[in-house]
Amino acid sequence: MEARELYQTPPELAGQRLDQVLALLLPEYSRSRLQEWIRDGRVAVDGAQLAASGRLRGGEQICVQVPRQNADAVPAAEAIALDIVHEDADLLVVNKPAGLVVHPGAGNPVGTLMNALLHYDPGLADVPRAGIVHRLDKDTTGLLLVARTLPAHKRLVEQLAAREVHREYLALVQGQIIAGGTVDAPIGRHRQDRTRMAVSQGGREAVTHYRVAQRFRQHTLLRVMLETGRTHQIRVHLASIGHAVVGDPTYSRLRLPAGASAECVAALGGFRRQALHAARLELAHPISDEPLEFSAPLPADMADLLDVLARDTEQAGA
């Protein structure tokens, strides 16, 4: 069985290759799989076949014949507790805790958010990736959108591709930042370590805006806004300007404030994940177009760390 899905090329993607546009419209599928579908004739642009390298003008109708998954390929449903921030017939908004992987994969075949969603709503088996349209890293906390129907999935993917979903994060970073700014630097795979990402001239466009929320002696809490959604984008961009996210096991090393209190040293040394939280989402409802806004409070471990840093700053008279 196959699902016939229709998309329209967003005007801002004019000039992009067909496979690049599909990668943005269908982020739940790998680029190689999308290219295979193009070669197999599963993709039509305004009713005609087009090579993967073909350039789009914007506004074309793209029809994709998506093979249905075999029942054996659908991840197992698991009774894992979920923090549901919003629920209606078309949309779920989930507040993801630290330590929960979003999709099953190598090393994490079960115990993921997808497994939990399939238990919560078995109907999500009929939606690509159980309705998950964007990702958070395993140890990043906060808000995730989940489409419960194919029309909602299509519209959410289009909104993300058109940068119409406003995403705001809270990030605790090393060093003092005086004012906000923007990092506009492409991101690609690290040349030596393929498990890491890096700022790379051959990478994909990536834009991150940040504003100062709170200053500590040698740390800063930032409000971070994404224009694009690349893998590890916030973590890579902030590390690239010398302000790595506290606790990040991949892109930072532990740095303790000179003369820090014993409490501060213990709190920073014991924080073993990136201090990054997806705090706010703004979007149009995928079916009704009603404006929606959601927020999630800081998780306890990150809130406790900020309290310790605030006390250390006060004691130092900074």
C-alpha cells in the first residue's frame, strides 16, 4: 500500500534542487531514500518527472507516493509517561524530558518518544514517524510538535520549511555575553568525527539569533531563536563563538569560575548534559490556522543550577 502526499514548493525555496526541497518538506526521510523515490518515479512535479538535481521555481505541486510501512517495521508501542502540554484531534505538543531519545535507532531500538507516542495514540502508526515533525537531542528538554493526521503533518512540515514556526530556547553558556547577536554560519558534518557537526563552508545554511536573559559571574543565560533547524545547531553555533553550552558532552569542556563556591563547583561538575531547553513555540494550528503559543518551564535540574549560579554571583559581588 502507498500514501499519496501533495506538497507545494514554498516560494522561498525557489532555485533549490528537487531533492533539497523534498528533504525540507519531508524531514522524516533520509536524503538517499528521497533520491531513490525520485529515481523510481514516485515523485511528480506538476504532473511530470524531474531529476533529483532539477531546480524548482517555487509554487509547483509535488506529489509523492510514499510506501506504507510494513507492520513489522512500525516501532513497538510502549507505556512510557508523557508530559502532554496540548492535545486536540490534529496536534499534540509534548514536553520532552532529558534522557529520552526521540526516534528509535542504533543503540536505542526501544524506550523512545516514538514508542511512547504509539502507545498513547495507536493511530499515529499511519502518520510518518508517528507524527514527529522536528527533533530535540536526547538530553535537550522541552517542546515538540506531533501531527496526529496526515493533513496536519503536511501543513506542519510546510510551516517548518517556510520558517513560520517560532522556536525559542533557553541556553546556559560559558562566559559573559554583553549583548545579543546572530550567528549566520553554515553547518555540516565534522571532517574528522562524523558523529559531530561543525561550522563548515560546504554545509547547509544555519541562522541562530540570541538575546541575553540573565548574567552570572562567568556564565550567561540566553534566549535563543532559530531560523533554521540543523542538527546540533544551537550547540555548534554557540561553541563557534566561544560560548559553548554548559554541560555539553560533545562541544564543550568544564570551566569553573575563578574563586567559585564549593556549591557552585559541585553543581557545575555534576551537570552532565547540555543546559538547553526548548521553552516556547508559536505557530498556526495546522488545520484551523488559529494562532497558538506554548511554553514549558525549566526542568528542575537546570533551574537548580541557575539558582546556584545566582547565589555564587551575589556572594562574589559581581
